[in-house]
Amino acid sequence: MPKVDNMLAILWMLRSGEKMTAQQISEKLELNIRTVYRYIDTISTSGVPIISEPGHNGGYSLLNHFIEAPLFFDFEEQTSLFHAAVFAEEAGYYGGEALDRAISKLSHHSNQEQETKINQHVTSLEVISRLRSPSMEPFLKELEQAVADGYSVKILYHKSGEKQLNDRLVDPYRMVYWNHKWYVIGYCHLRNDIRSFRVDRMESLLLTENTFNRPKNFSARDYFIKSLLPTMEDKEGIMSLVLNGDKSALEDICQHWFLGHYLQERTSNQAVFLLEKEIIHTYVPYLLLPYNTSIKVIEPISLKKRLIEVLSKLIQFHEI
């Protein structure tokens, strides 16, 4: 019998609730007793709370509460779940209480040695993010329910740059977490098109009884990225942006969520992008300023002039 099958057989034997010696297990499975000891050590390391009692009436058994447990996780799985809980909390995940209950169950089914070891790894990781609004959690929970069940929602929405609130009926297709913000992407009945809505701009949300069918193979990621990145249909307005710089600064720019999409060539000290002329002269200057002298513009010359213009205005502003 393969090693995994033997270990599962030992586990099921112990799940019966009866105390068993290594000799009894060895005889039933026709295994060398040293092999039994080795398998039991492996099972214990994986997270199963096996109790070992020495003496005449001793043997191996499982903690009572584990006998009823439907499954168990090994050390790496438990640590990963704890780490995932840290990330979820910082993202403002709505199911924090349920996640805490799940984590509590993991702790309940671990012995002291396992719990101490896991805590050493869990406390080694922290996630620092922006402050989040607890008021969003009910919205996130209702939106997730609407997405899962296929129900339309009515939202009272504050559009960017407008003071007036807008009523929208939306078929929510997917939820997206990006750049410290939650979004819902779906079909807007007012615009008769797919739109994205920031959850923190919602004043109210009502789950309706109207159902919808989500388009097959719909990708929220593809839609969201496409809506953020401008298309380059006008080839005449496309220019090359050539940057030189030290390796680390150049690597940082090439991994930028926006510029990285338009990267064409890359060497150790140079990167070439293809962008619209308007974007190069409006957006790129402010993106490059934080890099100081670690990044140098090679092309276009007009961007150099634009950088000088932007810096001159900043100097004049602060001189007043």
C-alpha cells in the first residue's frame, strides 16, 4: 500500500475514538513498527492533534474535538490562511467576522506546539494600507450576494465631479479590488452599457427581485484594465517615449500599472514606450518628477521642455 494510503488508514483507525498502540497498527496494516512511528510523526507534523500516552494502558488517540472535524490542514495551509486573513482585513473585506470564526476553528483543532509555531510565522507579516471605511462592509456583502445570485441592485451614486446623486439600476457582474478601492462592474440600465462603480461613492443600495444573466466568459479584469487604459487607434498621434536611468528606477517605471502596458523595448539602462502625444505631455511629466535625477528623458525633446515648464510653475508657486 502506498505511503499516503497507509497514513490515511492510520488516521481513520484513530478516528474511531479507540486508543491504539503502534504494535496494533503495525499488525493490522502489516507494517514495520518503525514505519508506523514515522507515519505517526508525519501525521502529527501535518496538523493532526495525536495524543501519545506511554505505559501499560497507553497508546495513540485523537483529541475528541478533532474526531468530529470534517477536514484538517497542514502547517503551510494553516499559515497561508492566517496570512490571507491579514490581507483581507486590510482590504476591507466584508466577511471579516466569518473569517475570524474560521481562523478560530483552526486554532481550536491545533495543539500548543503547532499553534506556537504558526503564530511565529503569522506575526512575521504585516500589511500596511490606507484607512478604510467600515460603512462600506454592508454594501460589499450585499453586492457579493447580488453577484452570486444574479439579482439587480438599485444604487444611489455620487459620480466624480458632480454634487447631484444619481439613481442607477445595475446588473452586477463582478466585484474588483484595485488600488485600495472596491468597484462593482456590471450592466447599467441607464446607459445601456457595462460600467464600473466605486463602492465608496454609493450612498444607498437596494437588492431587487429582478434577475439577470451574466454574459458568458465575461472578464472583469479585462474590462476594468481596458477602461483605465486609453486605446491608441490614431497611429498619427503616437510617439516614442525613451527613458534612460539606473536599473532600479527604470524597473519601477516599467512595472507601473499604466506605463508598463505600453512598454515596447527594454535594456538594462533604457526603456521605450509608445504613447499618445497628449498623454506624454500631460500625464508623464508628473509621473517622472518623483524620480528626480535617476531618470532622464531622451525622447521626445518636447517632453523635456514640458518638464522644465512644469518645474518652473512649481518654483513660481512656492516663491510667492
